Amino acid sequence: MIDRMFVPTLVHIVVGMAVLGLTGATTLLTTWQAWRGRSAGRWMHGALIVTQVVLMAQVLIGVKLLDQGSGAAQLYIHYVGGLAPLFFFMLWYWIAPRESARARWGLAAVTAASFLFALMTYTIGQGYVRGTL
């Protein structure tokens, strides 16, 4: 069933923009909360969950596009750049530091790293699409 399904590359581009927006917003949100000295509340955890779900959807769309033969030249950068943000979040929840200033700033660092890797992957992917790389 899934082999017969065709995913246009535009879907990957649009979801990639959503990933950039969400990771950027969660970076700003976690940094703001850390700066104010507040712990992650219900809204923060909700934003983190939504960000991770959209990241997972983007990875699955990317895998389907690779299965269709799209983007073979940029395979490795997409694997590294696309999975790194999920790895950062997984590592954060695995370590699960106790509530402290260090934990708050650590979460801000995790979301910032996720945003930077998503931005890098999106920029490189767009460069391949435009033929500038």
C-alpha cells in the first residue's frame, strides 16, 4: 500500500518550513523561560511534543522520498541533519536532569541545536534543489 503512494517533494518542503518554524519557536520559548528562571510548564511540554511529532513526520516523509528515488545525492546530509534534532531531544529525555537552572538552560541548548541542524539541513536541501550545490 505505501509503495503505491506518491509523495510530492513540495510536501517535504512545506513540512520542512514547519519544522524550522516550530524548532525556532521552541528555542525562543525555552530560552525565554530559562532566562526568567521558570521551569517548563504544560505549554512548554506541549510545544516540545508538537515539535518532535512534526520532526518525526518530516523524517518519515524524507524516507518515503528517498524510497521514490528523490534526493539520492544528498542522502547522508539528510540522514545526519534530519535525525540529529530527534537525537538531541531523545538524549535530553534520556538524561532527564532534575529541575534547576542548569536543566532549564540545557533544554534551551537542546532546542537551539535542533533548530540549527534543521536550518542546516533545509538550507543544504534547498541548495541541491536549486542546483547551487
